[in-house]
Amino acid sequence: MSEYFSNIKTSATTIATGMAITLRHFFNAVNRKGDAGIDDADYFKQVDGLCTLQYPREVIPTPVNARYRLYNNIDDCIGCNQCDRACPVECITIETIKVTADDLAVCGKTSGGQQKRMWVPVFDIDVAKCMTCGICVSVCPTECLVHTPVADFSEFDLSNMLYHYGNLSKIEAEAKRKKLELEKAAKEKAAAEAAASGAAPAPKPAPKPAPKPAGNEAGE
């Protein structure tokens, strides 16, 4: 019998303790936690209060050194393909077209002053495959490829996870390819003509008659 009442007492005490904790948080919810970011040393030392975020209007700030969604500034991209070769999951796809001599000014320079010599009609990043390792960012010579602080980019359609950063449309890319082919053909023709003109042997001058030996013809 004593054990029966002891169990009732323990149950009542447990319920009262739980309700006390619940009520304490309930009444403290009229206050709001501070705005310390998760990289702040005193983030977990903030006062009790309302901690539920009204997402997406409110979000927890991301750390400064966090690696999230990739972004490519195509105006600074030189089409070197280093990021594509370095990516361990092959989530980057690049296609380049060499710039013709008369298009160098149109292609422009990077923000660092480097002349761009490649059109980049295709620069696709499949962020659904990206593992945010940061290798592609570290090898980029112009620092045009960066990780952004955007951490929430879910989609209903998987095709929307493929980001396109190319600087030419399909029609423009085809026109640039044809222009490059014409330039190559013109250079090859000029080289062939130069080789042909240089290979023709120059006419040799007629040999001079050997001089007669000096002396008295009568004595000979």
C-alpha cells in the first residue's frame, strides 16, 4: 500500500516539475532572444525567451566563413576550365570558344585588367550535386567563382537546381564558332600561299664561260 501512494506522489511531483518548466518558458516568451549570430561566442548564453523564428521572414545569420550556394561572376571568367577539372563530383560544365582577333575589345577584360580570350557560352553548375567542398573556388585564378551565404535554395523541380552563367546565347555562340572557323580557314590559306611562294626555286643565272689561258697563240 505504501508503494502505491509513493508512486502517486512521484507522478504528481514529476508532472508539477514539468509544468513548472513549461510555464516558465511560456511566460518568458513575451521577451525575445538577442540577435547574436551562431558564430558569436555568447549565442548560447542569451536570456530565455521566444526562440522560434518566423521563417522565411526571419533566419539565423550564417557564419562569415560558411560555404553554401556557388555563384560565378561571368564578367570575370576567363574560361580556363580549372574549376571544371578540379571538381570531384563533376557538377560544373563549361564550353568555351576562342575569341577572334577583331573581337578582343568586345570580349573585354576582367575587373583585374586581364584580357579575356575565351567566350563562355556554357557555364552550368548543378548545385544538386555540389558538395560545397570549395576546391573550385580555391583554384579560380580570377576569383570569379565564390560561395554565397545563401543556404536555403530548395526547389520542387530538380531542373531548377541547374544554374546557367554563360555569356552567350545559342545563336550568338553559333555565330562566334562560324567566325572562328572562317578566321582559321583564312590563316591556313595565307600560310599555304606563303609556303607555296617560298618553295618555288629561284631561276639560276646562266654559267659564265671559262676564261682562256693567257699566252702567245703563235707560240702555242
